[in-house]
Amino acid sequence: MAKKTSVKVRLVPELKPDSAFNYYVKKPTAGEKVKIKLRVRKYNPSTRKHEWFVEKKLPPHSK
């Protein structure tokens, strides 16, 4: 069986991590980007602004 080339991560707003809105993205499992935590500027519909989103661990039930 082949190894996975990406893993699913959750992006939450940097200023309000307990917000109801978050993004799910794929991150590579090999290469130089593995050790770097994602930090992306995306749209948050709850505040209706573009904000910084940071990578957080997935809850244990969503694997």
C-alpha cells in the first residue's frame, strides 16, 4: 500500500480560535513544508473580513 502524500489540517482564525467557522485544507506529508505551520489570510464570513488563519490539530474523532 502506498504512503499518503497529504494530511488534512484545520485552519482556525488567529484572533478567535474558538470561532464557529474554520477551513479544512490538505498539507503535504513530505518535503520542507511539513515542519512549517500554515498561516494563511482567508475570508471569515462571521466577521465579514479577511483574517489570518493558523493551523490547529484536528479533533480526535475526525481522523
